[in-house]
Amino acid sequence: MSNPFKKILQDEKLPEYLKERVIDNVNFIKLTLDVTGLYAVELPKALHSMIEGAAEEKEIIEDKLNKDKSDD
């Protein structure tokens, strides 16, 4: 089996518009991965911390209310 990469001419250069398209596609893929990461990882983390924080605040408020009732 012959190596197809040996058939590529070393002197040939890609046109500038093709290089720009490749770079644009790579940047689009990176952006897509960043957005996906934000929604798939960071959003659930943020929601979890908000819910956890709300539960802690609820406990603090209940403790204060119970303390006030016991003082009366």
C-alpha cells in the first residue's frame, strides 16, 4: 500500500481564503465547545450552589425564629 501523503507536492501553497475558512471553522468549534461547557457544566454547578445556599439561609432563618420563640 502506497503512502498517499508522498503524492502531496511540497511547493504548493493553500489559497488565503481557504486558510481563513479553516481558521474560522476551528474558532467556531472552539466557541461551540465553550458554550456547551457553560450550559452542560457551569450552569448545573451554579444552580446547585444557589439551591444549596437557599437551603442554608432557610436553616439560619428557622434557627433565629426558633430562638426568638424560645426566648419568649
